[in-house]
Amino acid sequence: MSAPRLSRGYGARKSCPTARDEDQIMKVVEVTAYGESNVLALVDRTEPTPASDQVIIANHYAGVNFIDIAMRRGWYPFPAVPTPFVPGTEGAGMVVAIGSSVRDFKIGDRVAYMQNESAGLERAYSELIAIEADKVVPLPDDISFEIAAAMTAQGMTTHYMLNEIRPVRPGTTVLVHAAAGGMGRNLVQWAKHLGATVIGTCSTSKVDVVNRLGADYVIDYTRDDFVAIGRDVTNGRGVDLIIDGIGKTTLAGDLELVATRGNIVTYGLVSGEADPVNVHHLIHRSRAIHGCDLFDYIADPKERRMRAVAVWQAIREGWLTPQISGVYSLENAAAAQDQLIDRSNVGKIVIEIGSV
């Protein structure tokens, strides 16, 4: 793996991390206007200087997530982030400068991070990022930067979804939409580790992949009715927990399939915003829909680190196995997002920052 290009500014300042002799230039990807991937542009920006509570990270890799696409389209957050802005909420790299009040990190530390979607203009599709130290987690030496960029967001998301919303235990039935994608792979493996009966939906070409992950039942959504099959394999009872990052094309079916006192977790909108739901209809069979955002489950630095440690340990123990589906350069960030949106990936897509 190639190392990220460090400017002579930060490269020369390791003994004096907050000094700045002159402005230096870095490469970033900008969302120039709301729209499709052609609104992404590789541009020059002045390198950041850390505030007192920040660190500067030289990004080795950035994760590519559906939230990046939702932000690019102006769908999320509410209100949308003003353009132009740098996308990317997840990355991994090395600390190259620190603010005056930072005590938990030092120059040279290996780290991973999640950056709030509403925070300023500093995000992961960039050579350097200035980020508050309490949003950063230490990265063990046995977890690569590439794996960290692939697993920080999705691993921590998997952890809270299966432990906080409806704690999964032996006997729980869980349906995972898009089970062959980055999030889906994690959810299937983690739910099986907890003893759940797992149903995965995917396209025809990915059925074997989801079977190999350990799903008990795999539904090809391109030809089969996931509601009918889900009812059949649960003997008409329905599914205890449905995890849905798809949105418009699946939520109505989720409401039919979820069991009495069951839970639906919605965390994405790949197919667009779902049709409105009359909340009073949820009274029937005591169903619940949970809108979930990872940032609400890692706002506390201790909680953030706890979830990250759980992810690193799961990878280390071997029952959670990441898969990288595609590696792109910064200048090809549009192609990376296009691959994610067409759902041709099997696993996570990352951007290698050092390739520019």
C-alpha cells in the first residue's frame, strides 16, 4: 500500500506540530452542487491547522458510504449541508499534528474516525483532515488502515443495531436487506455470532455470497417476494428484527412481515425516501419503526471507543471478516460512489488517498 502524500509543511513539523510557515496545498474532493456523481470535483485546498481540541490526520483510506451519496444529493442531513463541501464521514490514517489541548493522541499515532455529517467542511475525501480528538479512536497495529476505513462506521453501526434497538440473542429472527453489501455482511455475521436465525435479501448474483456468510435463508429480491418467503420460513409469525437501509422499495413490505411486537430499523434510503407511514397503524400488532443514526450512538467518546474496540476484537477473533469490494483513488471518487449506488459491490468500497 502506498502512503499518503504529506506536504512539506506537515512533513517538516513533527517536532513542532502547530507551527506554520506558509500555506500548503492538499487535494480534496468537493461536492460542487447537489446532484449525481458528476458534481464531484478534485480540487486544491489549503491544508488545515488544528484548533486546540483537534488533531490533523493524514488520511490513508476513506470509507465510501451511502450517507456520502445522500449528502451529495441534498437528501441528508436536515437541513442539507451547503455546497461546496467535502464528503466522507469515515477514514483512517496517521496523526501528523495536534492542538494545544489534546492529551490522548500524539504525532505518529495510528487512528480511525467518524466525522459528524453536519460538521463544518472537513471530511474524509481529502489528504488531510482536521477533526476533534474526541471523534477519533486508536487503531491497533494489527488492524490495517484499509480495513479500518472499511469497518469503523459499519462495524460500530452493526454493534449498536444488534445490541441496543432489540438485543439479539439465540432464537431471535433477523432479516437483513442488501445482505451482501458492506453493512449486510457485517450484520449477517454478527447476528449469527449472537445466535440469531438470519434471513438475507440480495440479488441473484449474490445469493451464494450470502449463503457463505452463514445466513439461514437467502431471498433473491429480484424474483421472489421477501414478505411471502419470510412468513413461510417463520411459520407465519413474522420477523422479530428487520434492518433496512434500502427505503422506498422495502419499507411497506417490512411493515407486513415484521412480527407482533417486532422492530424495524431504518438507517438508509438507497432506493429513495419511503412513502409516509401513519404512526397510528403501528398500534396494530405493536410494531415499531426506529430511525437510526450512528452519530447518536457514538456521541460520547467512551461509547465510541467501546464500540470500536468491540469491532477490532471481532475481526481479531475471526468471526467478523471484512471484504473490500473496490479500491479507488481520490480522483475516481465518482466511480466509487457509482459502484455503491448500483449495488454491484460485494463488501465495502474504499478510497485510497495515497494514490493521488
